[in-house]
Amino acid sequence: MSLLSVIVPCYNEEESVELFYQELMKNQEYFHKEEIEIEILFVDDGSRDKTVEKIKGLRAADARVHYISFSRNFGKEAAMFAGLEKSRGDYVVMMDVDLQDPPALLPDMLHAIREEGYDSVATRRVDRKGEPPIRSFFARAFYKLMKKISKTEMMDGARDYRLMTRQMVNSILELREYNRFTKGIFGWVGFKTKWLEYENVERAKGETKWNFWKLFIYSIDGITAFSTMPLMLASLVGVLFCLFAFLLIVFIVVRKLLFGDPVSGWPSLVCIILMVSGVQCFCLGILGQYLAKMYMEVKKRPIYLVREEE
Ligand code: UDP
Ligand code: MG
């Protein structure tokens, strides 16, 4: 018998919890045949609706259901980390509760790890159906940028839906950083990963917890956590500007020697000053981003706080 832990982060998902459970249980026969026991770990990320009650209801009926309930909303990253910490399974899978990560893929995923010798099976959606076009555009741009500025592999369209061996989970748990960007962490720890592709499934019930602004902030987390290239960018821009200034000085001196010096060019001067101070602020901002992340890391605050668990 081997144990499979299913980690399910939930934030205000009262409509989805039971649906998810039913859908997952459709694999029951397969689990039984393959001698796989399961534990389902719901992580309630400080929901303000009836999510916890729904989970407790499931727990009362099925002892394989466990839950952790946070003291407030700590974010999906924290919820996934808590789930990984609490999981005991030989295999661990992370799934969204909204059924956008189809439980029907589990048999194929388990097969790849048990029979084909992979350490992890990840999923990516090949389209972004049902998503606002502007969101898709920026998401694609983000992955293109990350490919250029980070050594860590991050796949466009990758979901957090992933099955892993205990060995890989333990490796992930060693990364105790406060600013967590799981998509990068998966890539960073490495291991042999098989990618499964599927068409985007739209949310079964409820609505997405991510708006554009939240995603934008999250992408900055991703960049600062897995690349120091922006810091280099600051020095690069500095050098370019010095070079440009030097050429300009030469040009002005030569012009003065040849044609004298009629006073002109005030507007252009103002523009240049404005632009240079803009660039300086931008570079300071980049520095500030890294400093802020460092500040949060240095505090070593816990990644999440538990209100109750069972
Ligand atoms: N989630 C969470 N904490 C949050 C936001 C979301 O635990 O602060 C959970 C949510 O309940 C769901 C999963 O993370 O199970 C994915 O969220 P969502 O479906 O809103 O994201 P999307 O699929 O739109 O990217
Ligand atoms: Mg979703």
C-alpha cells in the first residue's frame, strides 16, 4: 500500500468543496485497484464563508479528509506550503478546488511516476480559454521575460497541479523562503519531470481570486525571487547614460570650437534632466524591491499561522 496526499488550498470556496470531493472520488476504483490509499488535505486559507463548515462536514463522513485552517488569508503559496508540511504521503499532489485541475488526470500522473520512473508529473494548459485577452497577453510576456532573465525553468501555462514523490516534496520543504513563488521553486529543485498538457477548463463554481493587480504583484515576486538581472540592468543603464553623456560632451566642445556658442537648448536640457532623474528613480525602485524582499526574509516571520487543524 502506498499513500497519496491530495493538497487542496481553498479560499472562500463553499460552493466547490463538495463538488471537488465527489469528482476526486470518481478515481476510487483506480486507487483501490492500484493499492493506493489517499488522504485529502484541505487547507482553508482564512475563508470568510462556509468553506470550513463544508470541509468539517466531509471530515465527519470520511476519516481520510483532514484540514488546516489558517488564522487569516495568507495566500495560495502559504496554503500550498502548509499542505506540503502536513502531508505524509509517498506521493503528493496539489490541486485547485475549483476543478480547473481535472482529477481524472490522476491515473495517468500516478502511472508516470510509478511505472515510467519520473519524480514529478506537471501539467500545463495549452490555451487560455475563458481568460481576458489582456491577462493572457501579460502572462505570456511574463514567461518570455523570465526565460531571458532567470536560469530557473518556468513553463508558460504551467499550473500548480503537480504530482511529486516524497523525495521531491522534502526538497521543496527545505526552501523555507518567505516570498514563495512555487512555479519557480518546482523548477529550481529540478528532478525528472513529465509534462502533461490539457485544454483549459473553466472554473466549476465561484470566481477567480486573482485580479490583474494581484497577478502583477505576484509576477514581481516571481522576478525578484528567481532573477537578479534587474539589479544588473540598473548598472547597465548607468553605463549607457555615461557613454551617451561623454559623446555629447565631445560633440558640444567640437561645436563650440568650430561655431562659437549661441545660447540655446534649454528645453532639451530640461527634458534630459527629467529623463535622467526618471531613470534614477526607476533604478532606485528596483533596488528598493530587492531590499523590501530582503527585509521580509530577514524578519523570519512564519509563512502561515494555524487556527485549527485535524
Ligand atoms: N486560493 C487560496 N488562497 C488565496 C487565493 C486562492 O488558497 O488567497 C486557492 C483557491 O481557493 C483555489 C486556488 O487557490 O483553490 C486557485 O485559485 P483561483 O481559482 O482563484 O485562481 P485561478 O485558477 O483563477 O488562477
Ligand atoms: Mg481557478
